[in-house]
Amino acid sequence: MTSSTRDSDRWSGTLPRLAVLVTVGLMFVAVHAALEGAARFSERYLGAYLWKEQDYLRLFSPANHAGRGRHRLLIYGPSEAREGLLPEEIAREAKGLKPYQNSQSIGTLEDGLIVLRYIEGAYGPDAVPDAMLLGVTTRFAGNLRTQSSPLVEGINKYSPHFRVVEDAHPPSLVRRSFVESIEPRLALLGLMPDRYRRGLFAIASRTATKIVPSLSAERRSWVPIAPSKYLIGKYASEAATKKWLVTPGNFWELVHDWNPAADRERVTRELQMYRDFAAKNGTELYVVNLPELSWNRELYKPGRYEAYLEVVRSAIGDTPFLDLRTFLPDELFFDDAHPTWDGAIKVSREVGAFINAHRRAATSARVDR
């Protein structure tokens, strides 16, 4: 057998294998593109929240933010804000605004500043919201938690745009180069199947409810693609909840021991950053102090909670502020901090009416001038 014959045989075996690999690669790209298109359609046009469990990942989907700042009311806060501030209920009261829930489990005041900088830096001025609703608690304002920030870890692992450098408070965002973005893009791609499934579910659910409108009353048709969990009943007994609130080593111990007066400078500086961001971008800013369980209210050291309110009120100046600390009865709490669905409806309607009243007053003042 000649050399040229052997080479020909090798190529005759290699070419089909290459053709198969190329075909499989093209099929993968095509399927991914189709699923990504469905997911973006669900996020942009159906209002679906496709990152149900990892809420910080919503930041990395352009369909959630790019070009969507107009009329947007961006809601940010800890998980209490995620469960207590329902976009659909606020929208009924706050006319002309489109609420978007971007709150985050164990989120903090500092995390919110990172989110705002990320949205503006990654997606441009058209993504900056026209209004922002900040839901605050003592833990949120105190930047208190017993683990590292999921947001910071998420950006460093999955963001194609930035990495976080914790050199200051709040930390800095450093833009990645194209080469640096490859690894986080691949890591994020590995999480996409769940997002794709929820995107397809959103389309199927919307189609089904158009055909059979009564399906819209079924929780299972919309809760999987909503930002909140719509909590019902009680997570634990009264005795178990009270015991948890005083269990040494959990985050409540940090919260009840926090000294807001000693932390005044940082809290004031970070809240001023929110005000500066709002002033620079023409963003309306609203701050709501979220409800607390009565048993929890009894556990603060004397004067500490009052000091927290005084620091926040002083720092935000004339920013519209609504204090709902005692707004909900204990039976409308699901657990130690989160309201039930019924409680969330009450809170959301109160907050929506509060925003609407301030917007009407501001419009009237402009007309009078």
C-alpha cells in the first residue's frame, strides 16, 4: 500500500467524524439559541422571573434590564422585601410605574449599591430605573449576615461584565476583558437549563391561561415564574419561632446586638450614595421600613431600634419614607421575618398607595410652579 493510499484512508475515516462533530456542535448552538430566545421573550414580554432560587442571577440577564429603565420601579431589599413587596399589587396602586422585583436573599444596603452600579455599567443609562423602592430592615441597614454575600460571589463567578474588588465600602466593580469573561460565561451557561425550563413553562402557562382563563387562579400556573414564594400558613409553631429568635449564633443575635449609633457614619454614607445615584439619574427614590414580628421587636437592646430609625431618617433627608414596623399583626407572618401572602398584599397596597400619593403631590407642585 502506497503512502498516498494510506493518507487517503485516514482522511476517509476522519472526515465523517469531523462532519458529525460539526453537525452536533451546530445543533447545540441552534438549540441553545432557540431556548435563549424563549427565555428572553418570557422575561421581557411575559414578566417572568426565571431565576427563582438564585435571585441574584437576574442581574446577568440583559432581557431583565437592557432598555427597560423607562417607567420601571426597581424594588430592592432583603428577602423580607422580596416576599412583602409584590410587584402586581404595587402596580395596581402606583399608577404609571412598572414594578420589577430585584430583592435578594440576605441582601444588604451595600449590595443594593453594587446592583445599581452593575445595571448602569453593564446595560447603560437606558437600563437605569425611573424609580426605586428600597425596603429596609435593621439587618439590611447594618450589613449583617453570617455568610458571605451571594451577590458578590455570584458576580465573581458568573458575571461576563465585571468582577468585584472588595477594597472599599461598597466594593468596586472592575470590568472584565473579553478573555476574562469566557470562564464566567461558561459557568453561567451551565446553569441555563433551569432558566430555559422556566422560560418554556412561562410561555406554555400563558398560552394555557388564554385558552382556559380559569387556570390563572391556579397557583401552580404562575408561582414557579414569580419572584415571591407567596407564603401561606405558618412555617413553625409560636414556641419554635420564639426559640429561634434567641438561639445563640444565628443572625438575629447580630441584629439585636447591632449599635446603629456607632455605625452612623457608614449607614449615612451608603444611603447618601443612593440619594446621589437618584439625583444624578433623575430617579425617584422611596424608602420603606418593613414590618417586624412583635416577638422580635421585644428583643432589641433598649434604644437600639429607635437609634436605627433616627439614623435612617436623618440620612435620607426629604426622601419619602414609610415606617411599617408595626403594620402587620403576628398572624400575618409566615416565620420570624417574612409575611404571608395575605400580609404581603396588605403591605404592597399600602406601599403602592404611598408612592402614588407622593407622585401626585410632586406633579401638583410642578404644575403650581
